[in-house]
Amino acid sequence: MSASGLKRCHYVTAEGTEYQLVPDRDSAEGRRAHFDRAHPALSSLIGFLSSIMLVPAPPCIKIVPLPGISSPTCCSAP
């Protein structure tokens, strides 16, 4: 495994023959891999921006519950 997931996956038959598996082009992983090969710099930028968005919200942001929607217990507004 790498820092971002599996790098390769192999299918091994009962006889011991090994085949490297590739994602289907129409799957999410296949589209991501194709985009990464076609546009490596843009793919890296998107990955970087995505990781920044995963950083928890700073404490100065107040979570406001929407009317008619119950807020989760883990994120209740004070």
C-alpha cells in the first residue's frame, strides 16, 4: 500500500499464474487514473486542494442548524 491507497492488485490463479488487474475505464478509479495520466499537473492540484478541504473547520466557524433538519450529535451548535 502507498500513502494514498493500493498501487497494484494481482489475480493469482490456482496454478500460480499472476495477472495484474486494472480498473474498469468507466469506474471512478478508472476515470481518476485516466485523468491522472492525461493531466498529471492538474490531477496533482486537485488532490492537493482536496486534502486541504479535509482539514477540520477552524473553531471560529459557527455551525448553524437548518430549520427542519436535526443536527448530528457530534456537531451540535453550542
